[in-house]
Amino acid sequence: MSKNNKKYGWQIGSELPQLDEHSHTKHLIIADYLKRYVEVYMSNTNIEKLPLTIVDGFAGGGRYRGFDDENVVDGSPFLILKSLKEAEASINNGRKKPRQIQAEYHFIEKEPSHLEFLRHELALSEFSHLLDKTAHLYKGVFAKIAPAIINRIQQRNRSMRAIFILDQYAYKDVPFL
């Protein structure tokens, strides 16, 4: 979740920015919400798949220093990916025939070095196989990129089931139309 100040700057090879306590709390709420959303939607055991699009409009670099300055903590892109992976495991617990979350991820970041850092971290992660397949990265401003993603959502499935995470630094970053 990108911020427009020097505190939240990511560059490959540089020290990670430290996550504020209130941002950490927001991240936990987002992760819990995504897991619960899937579990509630899939509570009908006859539903075999969930086509879902997740858009993170202000993705940032994906990693932070924790409060103790020693641990690395996940930012919103990794929390999103891990939450859906955990949710899929949860809905399949004890099942013979697995159910699927057919997720597509769109991570938008306007700062080139932040996006480069996120791509680097994703490439080194357990989610590297998703890059440029179901996990898409965009350099630019959310308001300019969103129409193309919305078009993709409409083409992808009839239900157009999507969750937009727009935790920006300032309200001016998401115009009300």
C-alpha cells in the first residue's frame, strides 16, 4: 500500500521501510476479510469453484520491516496471495474432491522502483509461478489503469466477482466519479 513520502520507499538492495502499527492492523483486517469472504461464499459445499478478481490499487513494494526492526512482514500483495491460499486450503479440509478459487490478481503501483521491488520479491517467493499468468503488475496511477482491469473482469466471468483494495495514502488518489 503505497504512500507518497520517503518513509515508504522500496528499492532492490536497500533497507525495507518500517510498517506503522496502524498499517499492520489494516493489513490484518484485509487478510482476515479475504479469508472469511471465501469461506462464507463457499460455505455451500456444492459450489466447486469461485472465480474471483482481487485488485490492489496501491500495492507498494510488498515487504516491510516489522516493529522489532528484525523481522520482515508482508505488505498487501503477499497478504492477499497468502490469504486466498489459506482460504482454499480451509475450504478443502477433509474433502475428497477439491474446490478451487480461480483467482486473478492485479497489483497497481505508480512508483517504478516500488513495482520493480515487488516484482523481485514475488519472483523469489512461493508465488513466482503466478507472475504474469494470474498475478499481473501495473506501473501507473490506479484511476488510469482501473478501466482496463474492470473490462477484464467483465470479460472473465458473468458474475464479475471482484474485490478492490484501495488503501491509499490520501483520498485524492481515488477520484469519486
